[in-house]
Amino acid sequence: MPVEEIGRLRTIAIVGQGGTGKTQLAEAMLFTAGAITRIGRPEDGTAAMVTEPEETTRQISITSSFHHLNWKRTEVIIADTPGYSAFLPDSFATMQAVDAVVFVASGGGDLKVEAEKLFARVKAAELPRLVFVSRLDKERISFDAALGDLEKTLDAKPVALTLPLGSELNFNGVIDVLAMKALTYGDTSGKPREESLTGELKTRADEARTKLCEAVAETDDALLEKYLEQGELDEEELRAALRAAVMAGKLTPVFCGSGVKNIGIGPLLDAVAALLPAPNERPAWKGAGPSNGTPIERPADPAAPFSAFVFKTVIDPFAGKLSIFRVVSGTAHSDANVLNSTRSSKERFGQLLRLEGKKQSPGGTAIAGEIVAVAKLKDTTTGDTLCDEKAPITYPAPEKPLPVISFAIRPKTRADEEKASQALARLVEEDPSLETHRDPQTHEIILSGTGQMHIEVTVEKLKRKFNVEVELTAPKVPYKETIKGRAEAQGKYKRQSGGRGQYGDCWLRIEPLPRGGGFEFVDQIVGGAIPRQYIPSVEKGVRNTLAEGFQAGYPMVDIKVTVYDGSYHEVDSSDMAFQIAASMGLKNALEKARPVLLEPIMAIEVSCPDECMGDVIGDLNSRRGRVLGMEAKGGVQVIKALVPMSEILKYAPDLRSITSGRGAFEQRFSHYDEVPAPIAEKVIKEAREAKEAGGQGAHAAGH
């Protein structure tokens, strides 16, 4: 759009918990404004904003999608965001790139933790917001219940700007409280019949108008004084003060309607244009000089130096990588040379692309506040800053969410195995809330994410985008072994078979190191009992044996091994003979040194409502967890505990069940600790049975 038109630009995200009809609302807004020619349906994949086949299969939004419309000379860029917990990191990233939100609420009395998290993030980011109560044509949906949820649970300070006409199947229009008119809809064209208010409708509208005037007056002392004196506010004052209150986050206007029936969309679009801010009405973005870290601010001024924030990446196996960014300041041009200040590399734009759901259209320029994309940047990834080389700035990258669930993935064929690592790396680039690594001990490829559905969708994408098929299994627990006692033993290897024989002899002392001490090898040979050239052979034999484990085939750690005596043969001694002797000596010593099994312990932080705290703590205790403490934080209880990894491999669905979906947790590795004897016996037995069965060796034993 022309540079001088920034005041007529709105960049908004549609947010809310899953199942509230966000995508259908976006579809209705686009249709009502004439940006698309028919209202599609998300459930059959015909909606413009459904961009991934997995979204149609699962009937949910998985990734944010973007489009734009023009309403009464205002250009509106819309982001439709996911609402299910596993995909909220994508919504949070998109919210960084917009100036305001339309929060979609359902009046079904089923407010979920996702809604609380999203609304808390909206408030923390100080984003002006409108609320749309959707699906009023469905059964058991109540506008008043939605207002109650907004006020009590979300602390939103709601004011109704439209009221429903009829309910459930008979819902056919809205009362516009600002215009004081009834709008009834006979079809899905989005064009209502306007009627004056009489009787009960007039009474309802007057009550809502009074509440609106009171709420607006209370946001400004001078206005409140005038309202108390005169008992009313004139139209111009009311609208100006309402906009100021919305911009300051003091009030949340609430609208109602139906995306499916296309009811109530016009008043919502009017409010987007009239009440929400243009990019240049929002605070300047804060960044830093990439070389010296000096704080820098960039206002949304099309004439300022160019800078942009890459908040999303889309990988297409055919079209390549699409980098989606918010132009923060200045103007972006196709074919421009820019600096990636995050990576200190230069990039060249190809054609700028305007996003239109599944499609893109070419655009020559984009001004501050616009969201556009460019294909095939060589070094750029999510979280990077692009800017004018002569005016460098770096914006802070979003905080990476910690994964809460991990699976081992097993490629189905050798061909899949070869392609899997590269394909996973591409998907991690597209979705930073995924993590993947190969466990050095179990040799499994581990895929971690924000929930089981997140992992399952990733597996579906692997097959669809890269033709890689994998199976999911619970990851093996990377147990380790160590010793608790000190012991000494001889290892003597002597073999004679026609010709040159084999001879190696060493005495080893083993003792435990503090937890985390690793491995220490000490040479105390004196007088040439073992020649110097064979000392590394002794150490190699020790290391190889420790790696193979003693009780259950898991690597041994936190052990000090000292070689202090031995003997050799001038002809028969060799590198291999001393490796074998060292292995024999170490095994003999380990028998006497009280070997034990170690397990990884995870530090976990569980957030849950007060009423669930007892159940959560009880469950953690049943998992051999040790609760370290609790603290209240932002209306929830945060429980800190240490829990064995083996006990929380599938904790995410269990916590969801215990807390009715209102709990969340983060975990990270803390340390290794001794496994209690009864459990250790079971793990060792399983490991030995697996080894005897000839499966994957000792590592096949998970727990």
C-alpha cells in the first residue's frame, strides 16, 4: 500500500482456544469484505485460511495463516492462529508480529486453560483487543455466559457493543449498541436489513448503551465528571473516548455473531477499522545495535531505515523455504539487498509475496506494519532480524518453549533412515518448538515437542512433505552404571598357540568418583613393570569395558581406575593382549566394588490451579518424585520437583487428565541418581533377557 496510507493499515491476529470458530470467523470477515468470493468450510478444507492437509484431517488449526482485506478504505492484515495447547507457541510467535487481536470466545461455559494463557499473553504484550463471541447459532451457547467468563476468569473489563437477536437455531441478527439499530440477516451474504429499535429490543439496547457510557466515562476523570453532570455523552465524545480506552487496554469491546451464518461480521469489521490502532500508533519496537548491544528503538515509520522481524518459516519441499516477516520500520522492496543482523550475513530478496491463505500474490513493496514473505533466503530462520546494512539493529528472538514430551522415532526402511535426519532438520526450521537429536547412548533419534498431537502431526508432515515414514516408540531411558566400593584385581591374559603367543598382565584398583565425576585413569607403574607403550592399551581396554557396562549393558561412569602393577613378555606382549588383560582385570574388580544402576533425574515445574495442587503432588509422589517447593505465580500454583525420567515419559496426557486440561509443565535434565534396588533388579533382568533374545543388545531395555 502507498507509504502515506499507514494510518489506514490494521494488522491483527484472531486468537482463542481451540474449537471456538476462529477460522470460520476469518473466512466470514474475508467474504464480507469481498476478499474471497465464497465462504469456505474448515471441516472440508475449502476455507481459504486452511493451509495444511493435517488441519482438515484433525479439524483444528495447526499453524498460523494469513490473508488481507479492505474494509471502508482500511487495509486489514489478518492472522488466524491455532488454539490447541500443543500449537500455542506458533500463536505466541504470531502475536509478536501484530498490533491488536480479535479474541474469539465461546459462550458454552467451557473456558479452557488455553484461553487463559492466550489472554494473559495478550495483556502482557499490551495488545489492544476486541472480543467476538462466536457460534451463537449453536445449542447451549450463551452471550451472557461469555461476558461472565471474560469478566471473572480473564479479567477483561468487557463492554457489549453488539447484542444477540434470537438464540440457537433462531439466532438471526444483532443489536448494534453504538448505532442503536437492529441488524437482521436473511442469508449468508453478510448484508443485513437495518431496523429501528422498539419495545423490548429498545430496552435492552438502552441498558447496554448506559453500561457502555458508564464504562467509557470511568476511564477518564474529566469525562466522568461531565457524564455525572449531564447524564450522557455525545456520539463523537463516546467514540473517541472508547477508542482511547481500547488503545490503552482499559476496556474490551465485545461483539457477537456466527461465522457459519455470517451474522454480526460488519459491526466487528467497523470496530477493527475504528477502534484498533494503526502501526504508527503503537509503541516503537525495542532492539539493540548488533555490534555493541546499545539499545535502539524503531517506530513504525515508512520513511525510517528498513528493519523486519522474521517470526515464522514455512518449508515447502518443492517451492523451498518461505520466510514470513513483519516490516517493523521503513519500507521493504522486492530485489533489495539486506543484512541479517542476527547472523551477520547478507541476503537478497526475490519477489515480495503477500500472503493469501494457501496462496501468495506478488507485491513490489511493503511498509511498516505489513506482514509479507520472501522465498529462498539462504541463512535466515525464525527469530532473525533483517535490516538496512547502513542502520543495523537486532530485535530479541522469542523465547524457545521447552519440550514436554519425547518419542523415539524409528524409520521404517533404510531409505527412510537416510532421509529422516535431513527432513527432521527442515521441520525443526519450520517449527522451533520441535527438537530432535540422536541419543549418543541409546543411538535412537529422539523427537521432542509440546504435546503428543504435536509429535503425531510432525510424523504426518514427514510422510506428506518428504515421503519419510517412521514409527513412534517411547524413548529408552539412558541408564548408567557405577560403583559404590573400592576394589583391586588382576587381569592376566596368556595364550599360546603355535608361533608367537599373547601375554598381558595388569593389576587395577577401582574406586568411585563423586556423582558427575566421569572417568579418571591413573598410571602408577614404576620400574617398567608394564612398558610405557602398553599403558595406553590398558586405558583403552578399561574404557571399552566401561562403555559396555557390567550389570545391564549401560555405560559405567564416575569411576577412577589406577593401574599399579603388572608384568610383560618381551616377545608375546602386544597392544591387544594388554587391552584384553585390562578388560579382565576391570571385570574382576567390578565384581567386588558394589556396582549399582543410575537413572536420569529430571527437574520439573508443574503449573496448576489451586484446587488441583493436592492431586498433582500426590501423583508426583507416586512417581518417586521429590517435591522441592511450591509458589503462587499469576493465579496458579507452581510445583517444583525432581522426578526420575522413567516415571514421566508419558506425563503430558496424565497431567492433562488430572487437571482437566488446566495444568502445564516444563522439564529439564538435572542429574543422575541411584536406582532403588527392587526397580534396578527389574531393569537389569529386562536388559539381560533382551540381550539373550538377541534384540538390540542391552540397550533394548527401557523402563
